[in-house]
Amino acid sequence: MSKHNIGARSALVLFALLAAALACSPFGPAPAGATPTAAVPLPPSITPAPAPRTPTELASATVQVLAMTASGGSFTPIWSGSGSIISADGLILTNAHVVDDRYGDYTDLGISVMENTDSPPRLTYLAEIAAVDYGLDLAVIRIVADLGGNPVSPDLPFVTLGNSDAIEIGDSLQILGYPGIGGETITFTEGAVSGFTSDRSVEGRAWIKTDATIAGGNSGGLGANALGELIGVPTRASSGAEGGDIVDCRPVADTNRDGYIDQNDTCVPIGGFINGLRPVNLALPLIDAARSGVAYQPPTSPVEQPVEGFDASNASFTDLVFSDGVTADDMPTRILPALPSGVSNACAFWNYEGMADGMSWSAYWFIDGVLSQEGSILDETWVGGPDGSWWVCTFDDAGLADGLYEAMLEVEGEVLINDAVFVGGDRPFVDFTVVNDTAVQACYILISPSGARNWGQDDLGPTEIVQAGASRPFQLPAGTYDVLALECNFDVILERYGIDITSPSTFSLGGAQSPIPTGGDAALTLVNETGRAVCYVYISPSTSSTWGADAMGGTGIIPTGTSREFEVVSGTYDLLAQGCDGSRMSETYGVTLSPSGYTWHLPFVPITLRISNGSSTTLCDVFISPSTVDYWGGDWLGRVEVVEPNWTREFAVPPGMAYDLMARDCGGNTVDEEYGVQITTSLYNWTVGP
């Protein structure tokens, strides 16, 4: 059964450099004693296509790179990575972090070569760094000796260089490498190009993203196209030695909705695997320098990381805006509050100060509340200097899908800024006036599109204050928003969700009751008998694919034991009531509302469903949907609650019908689902996990 999710917090043109044609066969000489075969002449109009290289042939050109220390005539490996032989005399392309010698962690670079695909590689050669660029995390090393230190002139199988600008989304990829130290054999993974990302540090494509799952030790290995040409270097998402841990879960979303992204938030899984390849075209200057024996000069000066690490306390990102492209002088083509349908780029621009080259930074993109690994950039090396402006883009040449795009920027593990922009939809400017009818100053007002994982920037800016009794007009693209207002000491004045801003409106920070909607011919009376207050009510036409705006207007509550009347136009509707924490209290579908009136009782419901998280991941979304409908509805955990591993959570699900259940992690990935569960007055236990 397939359902769609309603209301769920639900890419760089590089200059083309072509490698010089290699003079000899890319996979070494013919066997000794082989008899040449006369070539069969072809008609002048026919050009023979190159035969694709087999995975076994590619494996013979893939090596394991070992950082080692020498002692007592033997070598001890410290960490390992992978590499691709790109010339018969032993030039190897790999990642810079695999061979990083800036801190004296190792004495020798070892090269292990494959003899058979079902056997571990054999340590055979010693190598030296020929060219390295730590900003790009790329390096070319050269085999120079055997294990006894004797010079060698190898004749090795190698892989042909391809053109990384020629591949497109959907093209197949072949990934080879060695997963780590300890006798592992070579691994082969197939996948497809899933996207591209760009940033100001390089011209054109900065990363090729793939859906292939690639283990960490494959970093520096071989990424080939369908012809077996080298088009990219699988690059680990986190920098550092291969023996270190990959950060796979980070606090990059304001899950507790307190206006901050910090260690108090539930981490979002980023992934413990490589999903990006550095385009081989970026390595061509290093390869040319290594071949010619000329010292390679990186675009920026090499930076040594301080022993204690970088101090990012003075780093600041400000004035985040969005554009649909980048000009030749690194400026936005046009700054837009919302991007139209069909654009191929969503670009974030910002100003910065207090930065230092060599710092680690990341740019996360969320699309409709779900982390986009295809568009995100993880643990890049900063090369922009101490201050200025910068940009990143996520793109799709065929056009970005409509949705809510959210950029979140992080330096040395700390989130500095985030904001969101709509792509597509009818988004005219709407006047939205906030009235401070409280007795305190409003120093921060954050107006965030509903569905965003984070609150975004302070819409008042760094200095403005809305005094008690004053008002502040805003112009916003039409949509549904959440509002958070804070005092100067960061105490919450008001926090409201699901506010419909599609026509000029006034919003009270004092929480005054908004008038009951008028103008409809049908009456809906909600009677709250649940034992807790109702804060949000959604009355959505059954033909709509979203819940729409909160019929309460973002203010007021319906206490237990009371009722409230709503006036709507006659028709068939779906109804949803939520508690003040955003959790589901009741939802019903296909209700006919007419002039004769309809009473919606929210009765006391016993606990009928218990979810036990038997998985190893945090659950951020739980969907409980009647089996009779074809969509999931809303998240029963609300916006802030999560279910950690080994925790349980109980729900008061109305008994007497069958339900479909789905649990997702904080990255929007399905952890478990179950269909046709009959809920009765007896407690049903659902263990989520393998």
C-alpha cells in the first residue's frame, strides 16, 4: 500500500579540461610472448567505440594506500584509504586526507596492490606525495620504491581519465575501493548519479552525488562511468584519518523548537557512508603537475590546523538570502523571497566574518523538511579568507521540484545561520502585521514557513525592537507560517503554528481570541471531552492534499469540557484537532458539513496503542492513519517530541477500525511500517525495528 504524506516536514558548471590521450593501453602491456594480430581495416566512416572496462579490470587499477610508521624493519599501518592508478609508471590519484603528512603522523606511504579479487591486497611499494590540494581534498602520489627502499620502475595496469563534466543525473557509476585495514578484499558498488552541488570555492561542479552506498575506507578510490573511465574520487563525508569515526548524526534541526540548534536538539542522521565524489576534472591541474615534475601551486595557501583545533567563537554568518543563480562575479542573479517553478538552481548567499582558512564547514539542504544528501555539502575545508560573501547552490538542470528549500550553514560543528525559501506555487506578497499588545518588548520575531525544520533568521534584524503597544508590518510570500516571538532575554512571548497568511492580516502577540470564522452556511461544533486542551483545529476540504491553516487563527484554546463553533461553506471535509504540543488528539475524514450543523465530539479515549522503539535510531515522526484513506495525515508526535531507542510512547487512538502505522527517523527515512492493524479497546503493542 502506498500513501503520500500530508503536511509532513517534508547541483555547478565546471570548466571542461580534457585529459591528454594516453599512449599505451590503459590496462598494461600484452602478456609476454603474445603474437600481435593484424588489425582489420574499417571503413573511414566507422569509428570503433571503446570497449567498456570490466569491474575486474578496474579492480586491478585500484590500490590500497596505507599511512605507516617504520620500526625494526617492519611497518605498522596507522590508517588506510584507497587510490586509482592513472599511469603505468605508478601515479595514483587519491584524497588529500588519506596521505596528509602535515602533522608527522606517519613515516611512510605504502601501496598494496590486488593480485586476486578474492584475496586481500599485498603491500608491495612505497610512495611519495607528488601534488596535493587540501582545499579540494585531492592528491597525486607516485610509487618510488619497493619495501626495502630500492628504486622501482613499475609497469602497472591503470585507468583512463574521463570527463566529469559529461556525466548527467541518472548515469551509472561504478565504485571500487578497500574498506579498511585488516585484510579486507576490494569492494565493488554500483549506483547512479543522483545530483550535483556547487560552491564558490570551485568553478563548476564541486561534487557529484550518488545513491551508491560506499563504506568509509573506500575514500580516495575509483569512481568510473559506464565505459570504465575515471570520472570521480569517492570522498569521505568527514575529514581526517580513515581510522577515525564518521560523524553520522548531528544536531542540524531545531527539534525542540526553542529557537536554537544545539546539543539539546535531537540529532539528524547524516549518514556513515560516502555519497559524494570529487569530479576528476578538478584533479587535472594536480595530475599535470605530477606528470611534468613541476611543483603544484594550489589556488589558496596550504593551512595547517592548530593543534587545539580552530576557534570558531568569532565566526559569524549574516544576511542569508536566496537566488535562482550566480553571476560571473559571484553575485546573486536576483534576490527573491520565493523562487518560481521550473528554476534549476536554489542558491543561498551570505556575508561572513571571523573565519579562517582551513576551518571545517557544512551546508545542509532540507527539502520539505527532509535532509537532502544529494544537495548538502559536508565538512568542506574553508578557503574564503576571514571575511566577505559566499554562496552554495543545489541544482537540477531539468528543474528543481516544487517545495520548501531550507539552507542551514555550520562551521566547526556549530550552526551559524539558517533560513528557508519556497520554490513554486502562487506566492504573491501579503501584508502581515504583528501587534505587540503585551507589556514587554519583543526583541526577536521569527516567521518561519510551516514545514521548515528550523526557525530561520530573526525577521527584526540585529537591532530593531517592537515596543509594548507598537506594531510591525512584514511582507511575506503567501503561505502557511509559524511565528515565534521572544523577549530580549529570550523568554518566549508567543509561539504559534500553522497561520494562514494568504491575505492581509493582523497577528496579536497577546494571544487575544480571534473571531470565529464567518460567512459560511454550515456550522461545525467541536466538543472537547478529552481531558486536555485543544490548541489547533484544521478543517480541510477532502479534495485538498494539505491540512491548510489552523481554523483557530493561531490563538486561543478550547479547554476540556468546553466547545467552540466554526462556520464553513457546505461541503465534505477532513477534520484534525491537535493539543498545544502539536500532538494529534483526533482526526476524521469525509465529514459532510451542511446548514443543519455537525457536532464533532472529542471523547475521552483510553490508551490503545503502545509503540516501543526497538531500533537503534531516534524516531521523529509517527503516522497513524486509517486504512481506508490513501494518505498518511500528520505526525502524531507533533513538532518537538521524539522517541529515543528503547523508549516507549502510548497513544489514544480511537478504537473500532483498522489503521496503518509508519515510523520515521529524524532524516525522514522510514524505519518501520505496518498495515491493517485493528485497534480495539485492548492495548496494541507495536515494536519498531528490525
